[in-house]
Amino acid sequence: MANLFELPHPLPEQETFEPLLPDNGVLIERIVSTGQASPPGHWYDQERDEWVVLLQGRAKLVWEDGRSRELGPGDHVFLPAHERHRVEWTSREPPCIWLAVHGDLRGVRG
């Protein structure tokens, strides 16, 4: 893949995760969502910090403490390790294109 906005045709039914560089302590990946959401009752509780930017589409994140945030193109969020959260919904049209960075990112805020 040479262009972050280039999508396969037809779009896969499953959410896709594509590493852009080898994971040498920091993982940079593109995520393409086509209407997916976290399963009911599922909370992400990640071992590493995550900074994510939504490049295309719309989505809603919800935190276990009751906070929520709707995202549009250009919106970004910093998720510290073990901050329990879920994806409430993602747009199918247009598909969501995310750029995510995972690692020890303390000091980064979004």
C-alpha cells in the first residue's frame, strides 16, 4: 500500500488492520472500519498506549467511566495503556480510515 486512502474493491466485511512499518517497539498501522463496533460488553484494555487519528469517516468512542466522543476526519485521541474504551459505531459510507500508533507514548497528548 502506498496511499493511506486507497481501499480494496470490494471492501472486506471485516475490519482490517495493516501494519505500515515493522513493530520495533512502536507499531504504526492503518485500520479500515466498515460499520464495525466493539462487541456488546467488550472493553479494550491495551498493554500499550495508543494515539489514533481518524482520516476519513465518522466514529464514536466510549470510555468505561461514561465519557464519549464522536470523531470526524482529522480528530485524534490519545488512549493511555489500560484506559478501558470501546468503539460504539463506525460509518460504513464512507468507510473509516484510521492511523494508529501503539507504544510507550507517555508525554504525547491528543
